[in-house]
Amino acid sequence: MKHEFLIKSDCLACLGIVKEVIKKIDGVKEAEIDLKTGKVIIDYEGDFNREELAGVVKEKTGYNLE
């Protein structure tokens, strides 16, 4: 299932790192970040719902996904 979020950051390099961290979360098949809009699309097949997945990303990266 694909989940869409928004992420706010002026650091393009940081977003590249965030993308790679998201990809390492169990159940994540793919993660894409549109650097212009801050749109994050996560293809996820795991046990977490949308809010829980956003919480895991916050815990691992420090970035809020809205």
C-alpha cells in the first residue's frame, strides 16, 4: 500500500539520507521524495498503519511526516 506524506527541509542532502533510512524500515518496498514539493511516497507492506509508520520515520530520522 502506498502512503503519501509531506516533509519539510531545506537540506537536499538530508532528504537523500532520509529516503535511504526509510527504505531500511521493515516492510518498506520503495520510498521516493520529490525534492521540489517535499512529497514523500512510501510503498509499504507491513504491520504499521499510516500514523505508526510516520512515527517510526520520526524516531529514526528526526523528521516529521505530515
